[in-house]
Amino acid sequence: MSLFSSHPPAGLRRRMLESRPAHEAAVVLTEERMARIDAELAKEYARVARAISWAG
């Protein structure tokens, strides 16, 4: 199955997005919020890093 069978070509998607009015983001990622997310995911980051190093 081709990506293009369910998605319009990139040029058309770009033109469609550019034709829409700009608006403010609904969610803003602050430094504090990003740090909390990183802390929450730290164990998963370490697990993935170990899995990659052991696979090599």
C-alpha cells in the first residue's frame, strides 16, 4: 500500500496548510514542563539506551 493512496501529495498538503489562517498553539511546552516530562521518562530513556547498546 502506498502512502499516497491515503494521503494527498506533499505539495498539496503544504498549499492546504498555507491557505489556512494562523492561530495560537493550544499547548505550549515550557522549559519547566519539558524537564518534568524528561524526568518522568528517564527510566525509559535508560532502558532504550541499554537495549540499543546490547543489540550492537
